[in-house]
Amino acid sequence: MARQVEELEFVPLDAQPVLDRMDRLAKARDGWINLMPGVREEVDDSPRPSFFSALFGSAQPPVTMCTWMPPRGGRHPGDEVTVGIMHPRGRYATRQLNDLGVSLPPGWRVRQDHPRRGLVVLVPDVAAHAAVLDWTLRAGAALTSMDLTGSWKARVYLPG
């Protein structure tokens, strides 16, 4: 059976519909939310992948995609929220975020910071959803290499 998917457009200052979905998924301990920033499409000056990067898959799209997942239920339940960010900024995303003023809050930890597989952060499940969403959107915007519109799209994969 295919998962039901909802799509929402929002701006960070009016993110209550996304926070409501985060609450729902956290209670179910299932599902996930993909978050994509709106980008200006007037000019596409993004570099085209070279032959070698296209061949070996090292080129990344110029826009980030963030994923929020609640702690898992089931046979191996977790107690941490997972935030993943696929981004075009290459190596050391955590260091770049620190330099851009988007440091990890205390108690959050990096599981992965890889140039092709992205950044994965583990967040204690006691962290407020509003704080997690705020950090995720700021980090996603900071790691995007295109001009942003200020709006975001959330694709919510509802519990199955």
C-alpha cells in the first residue's frame, strides 16, 4: 500500500501547518517530512556538471532538501529525531553552518557530514518541534547555493 502524501507551501513565520504534521508523525512514530526551499528561477547560472562528475555522481543539485523524521517505533524504537540535509556545499557542512551562524544547539549531534550523502543530525526527542523546524529551515537556506524566495514546500509522508 502506498503512503499518503500531503503537500503544503508555507513561510517560516507561518509554519503552524507543518508543526501540526510534525506533532502527528511524532505521536505515530512513523512517516517523514521533506522540506524544499522556494528558489528564484529567473537566471540559472548554476554550473553544469563536468563529464567526470556526471559519470561518477559527485555533482549535487544546487538546492537543498531537508528531511525531518520522528523517533521510530517498532521493534527497535529510537529516542531521537533525525534531520537530514542533502546540499550542494560539499565537505564540512557543519563547519560551514557554524561560520554562517547556524550552529548545532547543545545536545544535538552529527551522525554524518558527507559531501555526497549529506548532513544527518540527531536531535533529542524532547526538543520542541518549532525549534527543530526553525534550525532545519535556517540550515537548509544557508546550504543552498541559489537565491531563495522565502517560501518553502513541505511534502508530508503520513504514517502508513
